[in-house]
Amino acid sequence: MSSLEIKSSSFGRETKLPLSPPLVEGSAHEPLGEELKEVEESAKEIIKFTTEKLSIDEASQLVISPLCGAVSLFVGTTRNNFEGKKVISLEYEAYLPMAENEIRKICSDIRQKWPVKHIAVFHRLGLVPVSEASIIIAVSSAHRAASLQAVSYAIDTLKAKVPIWKKEMYEESSSSWKRNKECFWTTSD
């Protein structure tokens, strides 16, 4: 049996470095079987709308893959102020069938643009208190550039195309529905 090797040259001298320890007959460790299982791992897209608190750890764990060296995350949270007003929470509503369909299109676009493995998009609905996550986008890829670009594209495109509405709740018992300036169906003032 032979093990995989990397050739490295230093000052004209060649050294062989093993990628894995040599196999011993009767050994319980069988890396070839594990490698085949990893190759068969199919791409996942997890889309979740919920009124429950979002978990960054859950989103991250869902996209981790032994085939990937990068997991990139975007976490959008409720800030406590807007234009001099004290914000106490946000309230989100969505047209779910269309929102899910649009997010699936975004995932498809991402896959056409970058070599990514798994994508998770979690969006909170209902009331979201200050400092809690409203949205989590997680993407895994072999290298960081693809997942970083995919996450940026995902949030920008989501804000522009997905029918999700946000209402800011202010301390002084007032509120205001907000429009996304990126949204293509809104008109400029």
C-alpha cells in the first residue's frame, strides 16, 4: 500500500512529506472510505424563517464541510438607534412563499458565480429586540474568497429582492415601517 505524498524542494533538495500516516495491516483507520464519503456529500441550502431567536452556532454548523476550508457569516442585528430616535425593537413580516422562492433564486445565482458548498439563510420574523440577530447568512467553500463574496452578494440581493418588511419600534411609543433603499420596487423620494 502506498500513502499520498507532497514533494517539497528546498535549496535544490527534494523532500517527500507524507499526507497521512502509512497504513498498518489490521488497522481500524481506513482513510479511503472516509474520502469517498466526503466526495459524495451533496450541496445543501437551508432556508429558515422563524419567530424564535436565531442561532449563529446552528447556522455555522449546518454549512461546515470537511471539503471546505472557509465558513463565512453575515449576522444582521437590531441596533438601538435610527436618525436620533431610540429603537427598542424591530418587527419583520414576510410573504413567505415568495420570500422562500426568491432566496432559492439567490442561492442558485451564488452557485453560478462562486464554487460554494453549503448555504444557510435564517431570517427572524415578528419582534426582534435590540442586539438580537434578524438575519444570519452562512456559506462554506474550499477557500475564503468565494464564501466572503457569496455572503456579501446574498445580503445585498436579499434586501433588494425578497419581500420582507421591517418596522422600527421607538421608545416614544411610535413606529415606522422602513423601506430598503436597495429594493427595486420602491421609488425614490
